Amino acid sequence: MPYGQQVLTAIEPVLKAFDDTYTVISKLIKKNRGNNPVLNFLKEIRTELHSLMPVDFPELYTFERMKELPRYCKALALRAERGSLN
């Protein structure tokens, strides 16, 4: 497989997971507008998401490491959901 195809194949699920996680966090932020402790927690999770996947993430991670990023994103979404309930 050409290198460009390998890059696209590796990045596509990562971008989907990032988008899904960002959407979950954004919805929870809107839902908890009046709850400052929860808002602060969700903003921290969003910051962690951006730290995990900065704009140049394809340059930072190997293909093997990139395979793990969707799982990490899903874990952040789960933390956000559970943390906003407490």
C-alpha cells in the first residue's frame, strides 16, 4: 500500500473518534451551563483531548501508536459522561 494510503487509513478512525468525543463533551458543556464545578471538569477533559491530539498529531505518533488513539478518545468521553453525572 502506498505511504499516503497508509496515512489516510491510520488517521481516519482517529479523526472520527476525536469528533465523536468532542461532540460528547460539547453537548455536556451545554447541558451543564449552570454547574461551574462540572463545567470546569469538562473543560479539563477537553484540554486533555486537545493535548492527546494536537493539530500535528500525525507527525507525533507512529502508525502503531495511532491505532490506540480512538480508544483513548473514547475513554475521555466516558470520563466526561460519568464525571458530569456526579
